[in-house]
Amino acid sequence: MDISFLNDIAGQLLPWFYQHGARVLLIILAAVVINSLIRGVLSRKLRVPLIIDNIPRPKYKDIITAAQRRRIETVMNAVKDTLSFLVFIIALLMILPEFGVNIGPILAGLGLAGLALGMGARDLITDFLAGFFLVVEGEINIGDKAKIGDAKGTIAAISLRRTIIQGKDGSIYLIPNREIKMIRRYAGKKSEKKI
């Protein structure tokens, strides 16, 4: 049995590995370490206590409600996922040239695809931005009684994409965040909030 082809393959792979493979492994290792650091710093166990413990006066720590803690969790999850995605995309774009792939056309194509996607998904992006500000500013919280447009009931869930209201009769209203122009909250006394 002739195994000289294995020597030929090894003869071609070893120089490539010495020149490019070490860089590829280093980039992958760096991406994994950076991602682990991001997830560690923004992990569920660390983020809320870390933010709350850095509040200067102890009396303000008591004011932070469970809804505000959930709001912090939602924002931190969005930030964590976005940063992780960016780390691995950058790592991939750094690895491709090591395999002889010219990333210039890829970057140009991604730019055009991003522009087309942005134009096509502007409603989704508007939902995310509106949801982000709803969560951060605390306009409404889960459990609040509110009226948004024709939907009236208890806020069942708030995400970056939509708000869910459960009516008294059990009906569920799914409202895209971009469509929320005015919120009427019922808490103790009736109050109306315009966005």
C-alpha cells in the first residue's frame, strides 16, 4: 500500500500551519476569551448586583423594584448578545484571509446587504428602538394596567419587539412597539403618558 500521498499532504499542510494555522488558532482563542469576558462581566449573577451596588446612596437601592431589575436584565441581555455577535463576526473576517479569501468583496457585499436589509427591515429596527426606550425609560412595566390604542388590560410582557397586553376577558393583544404612540396607565390614579 502506497502512503506517499500522506507525506505529500503533510508536506503541504505543515508549512501552511506554521505560517497561517497558528494565527487562526490565536484569533479563535482570542475571540473565545473576549466573548467569555463579555459574558462574565454581563452575566446574570454579576450584572444587577454590580449596577445596584455602585449606586452611591444606600437609600436608592431600596427604590429599585423587581420590574426595574427585569428592565436592567433585558438591556444587558441585548448588549451582551450584540457584543458577542460582533466579536465572532470580526474573528471570522480576520480568519478568512488566512485561507486565501479576499474579504474586500465580502465587506462590500455585506455593506450593500446591510443597506438592503436595513431598508427592508426598517419596521423591525423601529420596533427594537422603540422597545429599547420603553424598557430603559420604564414607560410601562409588567403587571401595569394600561391602555395602548384600542387594547386595554394588564401588561403581560414587554420585549424589544412587541408589548403584550392581556384583556379582562382573557384576550391577548400583541402590539408592535413602533405602533405605540400613546400609553394610558392606570396606577392608583389615572395618568396618561405620551411618547
